Amino acid sequence: MKSFLFLCFGLFLLLLIPFESEGQSRSPVFSSRSSFQPPSQSRPPGGTRRPLRPSRRSLALRDLGWEIGGNIGTSHSLTDVSGTSIDRRPSFLNTQWSTTSINLGAFGRYRFHPLFAVKASLNYGRVHGADSIAGRTRGFYFDNNVIEFAVNYEVFVPTSSFNFPIDIYGFIGLAAFYHNPNLTVPDPPPHDFTEDEFSTFQPAIPMGIGFNYAISRNVKIGYEVGWRKTFFDYLDGFTRPWSRGSDSYYFNSVKVSYFIESTRRRW
């Protein structure tokens, strides 16, 4: 009887072992490749999609290309004649706003990096000033037409989004301009007037700030203010023996441009 029971128990174990092996082969942990898939790299557990981050290459190729446009605005001078006080050094606060004139220009910008660009521009501006506005009894008046060619290096403020519609930038560069001032003096001239020789071609350093607003992918409108540091004191046609600095001028401009996308492939 005991032998029969042991024999039955042994047969039961032999029948049970195949079923356990088959059950283990169907476990999710040891299933085939078709039934087991690792979690997606773009979708972490929980079903939330991770934000896509642009590669360094896509950042480097964003908004690259040529931009052409024109500008219109106002021109102002800071000279010995066009100030608002008698013995004050020319500055933005010393501008004769009543002598504001027009400036016109055209430009081409090449943006070779999302943060950097080079711009070449041709500008015209008329500047003039009068002693009478500053309360001087000297009685001088001048007007001058400035034709300027400039090449500026621009640095843009970084933005975290490709779709941010405003570009803010600062610039500095080199310029050469032609001018031929027409100075009117009373007769007889005052004792501090000296008529000196000077060149009608002069260098300058333009510097300033601006911003662009993207109306569409290709059309932009912007504003820029740029001051021109010169290295002479004859923008108004004369200088004083006690002059406290060189003459200068600046433009306020509204710009409209068309952006030509780069043909370089974006990855």
C-alpha cells in the first residue's frame, strides 16, 4: 500500500513539472521581444511627454541668412552751435529738438549665428542748429548734409524660444561719412570765430541699441537709435578754442526688412 502511494505521488510530480516550466515561459518578465517593450525615451513612465530640446546644430542654424531693408527716422547733431546751453558739453540731454530733421537709409544684414550678425548700411541725414535756441548772442546758424556708410557688428540678446517674436540687440562698428557744413555768421563776426580748414570726409564709430519684431517669418519691423562718435570738431563748420569735445550726431530710425532664409540644410 505504501509503495502504491509513493508511486502515485512520483507520477504527480512528473506531470506537474512541465506545467510550471510552461507557465514560467509565459511570464511578462521572460516573454519574447514582441511582448516586452522598454519605456520610450520621449515618454517617461506616467504617459507625460518630455519637451523636445533643440540640438546645438539646430540652434546654430536658426534664423541664418540675409536680411535687406530700409529705414526712416530723425537725425540730430551735438555741436557747439546745436546745444541748448552756452558752455555745456554736447550730450543727448543737450539736443535741440526743434531742429530735428529727417534721415533715410538702406541696409543689408547677414546673420551668421543666432546671437551675432554683421550689417552694412548707407544713410543720409540732415543736421542743423542755431545759437538763438540756446540763448546765445553770438548769432551762428549751420546746416549740414551727412552721407554715411557704416559696417556694424550686432550682438543679440539670447531667447529661450524659437517663436519669440522680438530680437533685442546692441551694436558697434566703423563708419565713414561725407559732409559739407554751411555756417552762417553775423557781420562782423564775433571775436571767437576762426575759419579753419577741415576734411569733408571723416571717420566715426557708430554704437547703439535696437529691436526687431517679426510680423511674419520673413517680414520684420524694428526701431534703432545709434550715436556716431566723431574725431573732429567741425560738423557745424567751426570750433572754439575752449571746446570741450568733438562734435557728434545720432539717428532714430524705424526699420522694415525682409528676411531671406538660409539655404543651408537644417538638421
